[in-house]
Amino acid sequence: ASVREISKERIAEEHFLIREPGSGTRISLEIFLSDVPGRIDDLGVEMGSNETIKQAVMAGLGIAFISAHTIAAETEAGRLVILDVVGMPIRRQWFSVMRSDHAISPAMATFHDFLMRKGAMYLPLFGKLYPHEEPNIGGRAS
């Protein structure tokens, strides 16, 4: 986990624990590995939830490509590490959606306003965590 700037080709050799077809995380992984010959054909073991994937990684069954916000507590506690992979992290957008054919309650309007103004500050921010020192753990989110 202390290795820096792991290549896409090297990380593609690992055994992945992945979400089901159609999930945003899996689609991002497929796009990321699309230029590694033969890798998309056998991505790894499918699991139905992020929690199942986290537990399997902690049990040593493989590695995962998972949203940073889902592993914040585990990385902070040292149960999971973030690998420093070239081309990572992949940034994804979040959207707030509401039905246009229903009136918005005051509580909903307040919550939506909060999300738009301050919601992003409640998501973990991972980048290259240790740019100048030799770390104990790697550092880019996926």
C-alpha cells in the first residue's frame, strides 16, 4: 500500500471486487480499464453492496474500486487504505433531483438549499495525500 503511482496496467492485474452491471462505480471502472487488453472481459467478483465489498476487501479477498465517501470511516480508522493509482481519482458529479409535478414542502426546500450551498463540504476530499513524504499508506481515491 505504500507504493506510489501504480500504473493502470499493474492495478489491472489484481483481483477486483466490483458492483453489479449498470452501477456508476462499475461503469467508471470499466471506462478506466477499457484500454487494458482483455481486462474488461473478467473484471472480478460481483457484489451487491458497498458494505459487502468493504468487508470482503478487509478480509483480504481482493481490491475494490469504490467511491471515497463510502470508505471515509474505514480509511480514517486504518482498516482500509487508498492506493496511489496513476489517473485517479476519478471525479463524479452528484445531482439533487425533485419531481416537477409536486409542490415542494418548506422542509424539502430548506434541505435542497442546504445541499446546494453546503452539501459538498460533508463529502470526504481525497487527493494525492502524501505528495512529499514517504507514506505508510498510498493516496488517491477511487
